[in-house]
Amino acid sequence: MIDPNASVLLEVRGLTATVAGVEILKGIDLTVRAGEVHAIMGPNGSGKSTFARILAGHPAYEVKSGTVRFEDRDLFELAPEERARRGLFLGFQYPVEIPGVSNSAFLRLAYNTVLGARGRDELDPLEFDDLVREKMKLLDIDTSFLDRSVNDGFSGGEKKRNEILQMALLEPRVAILDETDSGLDIDALRVVANGVNHLLTPENACVLVTHYQRLLNYIVPDYVHVMEGGRIIMTGDKALALELEARGYDWVVEAHKGRDKAAA
Amino acid sequence: MTVTAIHPCVEALLQGSRGLPRMPLAWLNARRGAALERANALTVPTARDEEWRFTDITPLTRIVFRPAAAAPRLGMSDIAQYIAPEATAHLAFVDGVFVPELSANAGLPYGVVVTHLTAAFGTHAAVIEPHLARHAAFERDLFAALNTACLRDGAFIWIAKNQRCPTPVQLLFISTQQETAAHPRCLVVVESGADCTLIEDHVGVGDGAYFNNAVSEIVVGERARVQHVKLQREARSAFHIANSAVTLAKDATYTSNAVTFGARISRHNLAVVQQGEGATCRIDGLALISGRQLADTHTAIDHARPNGKSAQLHKCIVGDAAHAVFNGKVLVRAGAQLTDSAQQSRNLLLSPKAHVDTKPQLEIFADDVKCSHGATVGQLDTEHVFYLKSRGLSEERARSLLTYAFGAEVIDRIPVPSLVEHLERAVLEQTQARPQAGGEAS
Amino acid sequence: MSTVLEHLVNQPYKHGFVTEIEAETAPKGLSEDTIRLISAKKNEPEWLLEFRLKAYRHWLTMAEPAWPNVKYPKIDFQDIIYYSAPKPKKLNSMDEVDPELLRTFEKLGVPMNERAALAGVAVDVIFDSVSVATTYKQKLADVGIIFCSISEAVREHPELVRRYLGTVVPSGDNYYAALNSAVFTDGSFCFIPRGVKCPMELSTYFRINTQESGQFERTLIVAEEGASVSYLEGCTAPKFDTNQLHAAVVELVALDNARIKYSTVQNWYAGDERGKGGIYNFVTKRGLCKGVNSHISWTQVETGSAITWKYPSCVLLGENSVGEFYSVALTNHHQQADTGTKMVHIGRDTRSTIVSKGISAGSSNNSYRGLVKIGPKADRARNYSQCDSMLIGARCGANTFPYIQVQNATARVEHEATTSKIGEDQLFYFQSRGVSPEEAVSMIINGFCKDVFQQLPMEFAVEATKLLGLKLEGSVG
């Protein structure tokens, strides 16, 4: 839902970044307003996941230049946990396994920390159990998740469902889902889409990083950006995603090169 | 280590080093000399040595073994049964001596050399020099030192860069004579990108108490692959000690299938050093022993560089009053991040007097690694036995079938179909022949 | 390793102060005269002096064990004080305790005053070489339980001590056990008579105070037929630049249907971040499941000491007896630990469980060494072992050396070992859910150690959790 007067939640300007000395992002600009759904698409290695992880504050990347404002704050002044507490959520492409740590205890700690930072009352284990079961029912997620260790021994699909559950619990302002749809069967895909659609209100926004158009059949994006070589080289609407599905990425890349040449 | 009077057994074994022709290669004479020095200095290991804690080799030291006197007369018909039909090249050594008439190594593709060492010293000294007696350390191992001190001949396989040896190469070491000692030696150099399947086969003819003291060095170049099948089917009164030293370069792959059936006392030391990044090894072993046999396998996998993988499955089926020993060490050195290592030791005891000592061992000095090991000692699963009986099999038949299946898991992984068939038959015969005394009976 | 982790492991040792207290101290050095002096100071009977001298003479013939995976300079046994006792020696009531001593233990959180004591925990307090106080003695005596210092037991119940002392750990068992048998100064004794379930936790608190003294305590716990007891021990020492030797022996005897649960939270001074100073903790602990259906359970949380060398063991002699070992061993900086257990199955239908969790940080080295031995007569014996290691940072080491020896075809033994880590990715995952790295580390460590902490009595479990948190502060991130 595009409303040009909606408040800007995330504003990225000229972002460049390196990992282990290699430049991955070469100048990204992106504005995300409340109520919007953005899809970032692009071939493998184009820098999509790096962009998502940098926004969440992953320590492996070094930001070289550019700015990111998250609501009224400089994002890079915030530690990863502060970003989370202020409502930035990253759904991981590969959620880590943490054996021995119970999923329900982890979810409750995260919930109390994040929502507590926003002035919400802490929930005790029983209260939290009620809440989480309600959410799980809504999202059609198996409650056996609660008795297991965090992502430990979860299948790929189960891990992604667990990410969506966390998103639903933590009620983020901006949710960034990093290839949450890849490798999912149709049921799991519906769970993910369902979770995102529940989250979307005029106050929140969502950035979907994805390789395939498939997820966009369930969540209609307001903007589709094509990323290549660490830059956003084309922006369009849902029609662009369909065209990418039909024609692949090469033509966009070629067109972009052509433009570059023309400019030069 | 204190220097004591040399053990008579070692002294006899060292007779093999006397009268060795001096080679025109100075480095070879020097290495033999250094090994001789160590063989003289090292004491015979006892149960007080951690590495020999469970393996008492006193029976070996009571016999005075001599080098085989005359070349024995064996014909092709005597050895044909041991040759795998898939192997287009094979070398035969009888009581430690290379026998050209019993060997076949003609018509190999370009870049594949299969010959004996004394021939290769003349043609491939530059390939041999950096490797021979460089990988199998004899500083602290008496038996490796003895083998090296007595080094006269042996097998040599060289696969040139990016070449493939399309069929397995079989090295057949046959022992025929009572109270003799042989020191088989192999050097296998597989250059980068090359590929080779090797069958190292130790066979006993007759039932003599001989001593077979083997050393193999296997060098696997970058992206190269070696599949190593080691069969130990020595005579039941024999002694077999083998050192296999394997060095892997970057992205190299090594697989080992070691099957132990024979010998009164046997010991196999398999050391794999993953010297290059991203190297992979898979090591599988099966010991199927009975009577008063002792089979000891010591493996050491050294993850020296990052991104290495190792997987190991070692199984023992122990009947009668036999004794199986397994010591599997996995070392992950500092900096060898992202190592992925899994090891399993599985042991099946079939009779009340059978016993097993197993010690998986992890030594880890890097934090971002995935390592696991497991060991079990037990009997056949009674649920499985019951299931088969409920399908009409007798208790005995059910047990022998399950025992066979336990061993077959390792044998099935051998990359030579005729050997799989042959060995599975041998396991089946062994498991049927023996009364099944274990389980709930005692 | 990130700075958060680094910061998390580098918390100062809180028990490192020295108490200024008047002590009676024997001159340094070890000889038959030293042993006679100790024995005379304690007014011991002749048989005990003989026990000591026999052990000493045997010790002289022995060599220090070389097999543990630890490195330390040679110990000069003539440079150690073998007897140091605060004056006045023994007290009739708490009111006579030196106020300085009371304050010391107050500071350490050890209740010596019954009124202020933890509800339901009786405490014996050992300061350097001697027991200085035992609480709740009378209440225990009412149900027939003897809980006192071993010196007192030698005086008051010589026949009991003589019947059991050295029967589980013979005086010549190993180098440090022999040394202990020769020079032990004090320790705790408990005796739970037939059919009695001990109504409270029994606890001993050990404190080394003198710089040059060694601590050689000897603990003996006997549970008669059908008796049961839960026993806790805690230990601390001041910070000195030099190393102190602690060579204890603990013997447990469980008769038919008896049950002994022994828990340790070991927090001896571990040396500084460069590895200077700290306790050498060379301890022999062994339990004998002598009777049928007897049960001995060891739980240890080992966080202190420069070097730890101990293998609390169970000898499962009685049919159907059960041995358990639950351990968390944490090493940081330059600490070295070579610890584990021995489960020796002799009787039929004996069962044992081993759960070991090793955490290595800094430049430390942590080894699990265990033996599971199934003897020829131990029909249907069972063992299950789980040994997990966690590495924090790239300079530490974690080793697993399980020895499995099976001489019975009806036995079943299972051993599993895994490694895990607290890496950047795990911490980032927690952070991205709003959880600080400190909380994340504590949650991961607690999850890792859960199976062991569950075995500790409630108050100790809380203590242990806090202790691990403190020890690791600064090491993660």
C-alpha cells in the first residue's frame, strides 16, 4: 500500500560495504515507508543477503560509506540487539541451531526483552505459553516446536516457520525476510505468507529478499527492486517480478549496462 | 627411553638389513641407516606403553624370525584365486621378494606406473626421493624402523598429474614359510587431479607362524583421489603388523576399507595427515576374529588445515576368546576451522570369553568445528532377532544373518565388486560356522 | 573471539583474600618425623600412625603420574607445610570461634552459625589443616548419624574409622592418594546407620589460607544398609602468586540398598590471567557400591584450580548397583583440567551413567578422561556415556579420552561425544532477537550444562549457574 505521506521507516543512502576486504555493496539507495512491501530480487551473489544482514548488524561486514536511518535514529549507532528492540527484524536465510537452549525459553526471553523495551509488561512462563500457543495456532505452526531446542534438528521448513513465529511474537516495525521462501514446499510457503500478511498494517513495513517470484503470488509487493553487482539496477512493481520470472535476469543486467554506456 | 641390550627377536629381524646391497642412491642408504639406528635404539613395546596398552606382543617376541632363505616356487595357479578380476595390473611378492612371473603390469595407460621399487629407483628416483620413508615415521615406531632398515624392494605406484588408473591395482603379499619375516613396502604417489584404486592384499599360504611387517606410504596430491582397500588374510598363526601413512594435499580425497580376518596377532596403524585445506577422508574397518586371535587397529586422523572432513566407521565381530582393540584418534589442530569429523566404533561380542577394548579419542584445538564420536559394545538387538524369528527363521539362522549384516555394512563400501562378493561370502561362512554363544545365554 | 566474550570470562576471583589469623604451623618439609608430629598433634592411636607410615614408605617408591594431559613444574615436596591450624584448635561451641574466622566464612557465604544457617544444611568447616566447626551435630546425632571431623571420629569412633579407612582407596593406590594417606590432617566423616535417611544436606566447606601449606583432607562417608545421604562440598582459597597443593582423598561406602549422593562445587583459586599461582587439585575420589542395589552418584562443577586432576569413580561390586557421574568442568586463561570418571562394573546387572560437559575458554586445556570397565562376571552390565565439549575462542583445547574395556558378551556400552561452540553466528542470532550477548552466553551455557545442574541440590544449582556466569564473564562475543 503506497501512501506518499506515510512516515519513512528506513532510509538507505549510498551504502557501500565490504566483507574480508571485498566490496559487496557498491552504493545502495532505498526508502521504505510505513505500510509498504518491498521485494528485493536478483541473481545469486548480487548482494541481497549481505544487504539484509548489514541492516541487522552482522559483525562480519564492514560498512564503508553511506547512511541508514531507522525511524529517527542512525542505524549504525545501534548494537544489533538495540535494533531488534526498536523493531527491526531479520528473518535468517540459515537460522543457526542452538542445542540445549529450549525454544520456548528463548522465545520468551526475546519477547520480554523486545516488548519490555517498548514498555510492555513481562510475561511469566504461563502467560507467555498462552500467547505463543495462540500465535502458533493462528500461523498453523506445530506446538511441538516449544519443547525442542532452538532450531536444533529442525528441517529447513521448520526453521523458517520458527522464524515467522518469532516475527509474529516480536511485532517488528520493519521485517526483513532473507530468502525465507527458498526451499519451502507449498504448505510452508503459505505459513510464511500468512505470517507476513498478519504483520502488515499501515504502521509497519516488510522487505522480502527473494530469488523467486513464487512468494509474491501470496504477498503483493508495492515495489520490486532488482539487485545486481551490489547495486539496485531497476525498480518496478509486481509486473516486473512476473517479467523476471518469464525472462530471467540477464535482460535487466544488459539494459543496465546499456544505460551505463549511454551515460558514459 | 633407556638403551638396553637389544632384544633377541629384534636382532634376528635385523638380519634382514645385513648384506643389503648398497644402492647408488645416497639418500636411500642414509635413510636406511637412520632407520637401523632407531631400530637398534627402540625397545620392544609392552603393555606399559600407552600405544600398546591392550596388545601384548610377547608371543611374537618369543619366536626368532629369519629372512626367507630361498625363493619359494609358486605358480600362477597357486595365486589366481586371490587376484581380483577387475585388477588389470597386479604385483606379487612372495615372502617379501618380488616375483615378476606372477605379476602383470603391462599395457597400462600413459602416466600410470606400477612396478617394483628397485626397478623404479632407476627410472623414477626423482618421484620417489621426496616421499619414500618420509611419511611413515620410524623415529618412535620400532616396526616402521625395522621395515625401513630392511628396505630392499617393494611396490611402487605412480599416477601422473590428472591421469586416471581406470581399474584397481592389486599388490599381493604372500607368505609361505614358517618362522620367516618379511617387510613389505609400498609407495603410492598420486599426483594432483589423478585417481587410483589400490588393493593391498596380505595372504598366508599354509599355517605357518611367520611375521609380516608391512609399511605403506600413500601420497595424495591436490584434488586427487585414492581408494585404498587393505585385506589382511594371513595364516591363523601368523603375526601381522602394518603401518599405513597417508598424506593428503588440498582438496584431496582418501578412502580406506581395511578388512582383518587372519593372523594370531595383528596390528594396523593407519595415520592420515590432512595437510592441505579441504581434504576429505573416509576410513572404514572390519575385524572379524575368533579363536584366540587379537586384532588391533590404531587410527589417527590429523586435521592440520581448515575445511577438512573425516568420517570413520570401525566394526569388530569378536567370537570365542578373541580380543579386539580399537584406538581412533582425531586431532583438530589450532586453525583447522570448519573441520567436520564423525567417528563410530561398533563392536559385537559373540561369546562369553570374547573381549574388546575401544578408545575413540578427540583432541580439538579449534573452536569452529563439528566433531563427534561414538562407541558401542553389545550384542545383536533382540528385537531384530525376534522379528526374523517371527518370519520363520531359526534362532541360529536369525543371529547369523544379523551378524553377517553387521559386517556387510563395511564390506559393501569396498569399491571392487568381486571383492565385495568374495568377502561377504567369507563373512557368511564365518558367522555360520560358529556357535552363537553370546546374548542372553550366559 | 570478540570483545564481549573476552570481557565475559575475565571476572576477578571473589574469594582471593587472606585472613590474618594466628596459626600453629609445622615447619616445611616431609619426613617420618613430620608424620609423627601430625599424628602426635592429633593424639592418634598407634594403628593410624602405622597406616600413615606405611603409606609414606610406599609413596617414596612411587613416581608421579606422567599420563595426565597437564603440564606443571616439578613439585618440591620439601617446600610444603604439612600442618597448619588456626588457634585455638578445637571449640566446644560456635561462640568460641575466632571472630576473624567467623567473618571469613561469612564473607565466603558459608553459614557457621546455626541460627543463620541455610535451612536444612549441616556444615563442617575445614580451615587449612583442621576442622574448625560443625553445625547441627546434635540434631543429626538424634537420628544416629555421626557427622564430624575425621580427627574427632578417630577419637570418638575409632572402630568405625578403622573398619572403613583405606578400604576403597588403598593407601598405595596412586601417588597422591599415598601422599594423602601419609599426611592427611583433617576432613569430614559421616556415618549413616542402617535404615536412616539423612534429614538434611550434609556439607563440608574447605578453605586454604596459608601460602605455603598444602591441604590434604580425607573424607569418609559410610551409608549402611538402606541408609541414604546427600553430601555437598565447596572450596576456595586466597590469591597467591605461588601454587598450593591440594591432594585429597574421598572414600564412599554404600552397603545394601544404600544411596550416597556427593556433590562438589570446586572454586579453588585458579591463578591469574597469565597462569601465575593457583591450586594444584590432585584428588582421588572413589565410591564403593558394596551392597546389592546400592547407588552412588557424583556431581561436580569444577571451575577453579590451576590444574585439576580427578576422576571420581564407582566400583560397582554389589549386584544391581548403580553408579553415576555428572560433571561440568570449566577452564579459562591457563587452567588445565584432566578430569573424568571410572566406572568399574564387577557385579551382575550393574548400571552406570556418565554425563560430562567440558567448557574451554582462553588458553586453557580441558580433557575428559574416562574408563568404563566391564569385568567378566558383570553379566548384563550397562553403561551410557555422553561427553560434550564446548570451545570458546581459538586458543583453547578440548580433548576426550574414553577407555572402554568390555570382557563380558552380555554387556552393553554406549559412548557419545560431541562438540559445540558459542560462535559469532549464535550470538548474532540472539542479538537480532533483542537479547544481549551476556544473556545469550549465560543461556547457551546453562542449556549446555542443564543435564548436570539438574542433579545438584537446588541452592547449589543456583550457585553453580552464577559461578559459571562469573567465570566466563568477558570471554564471549
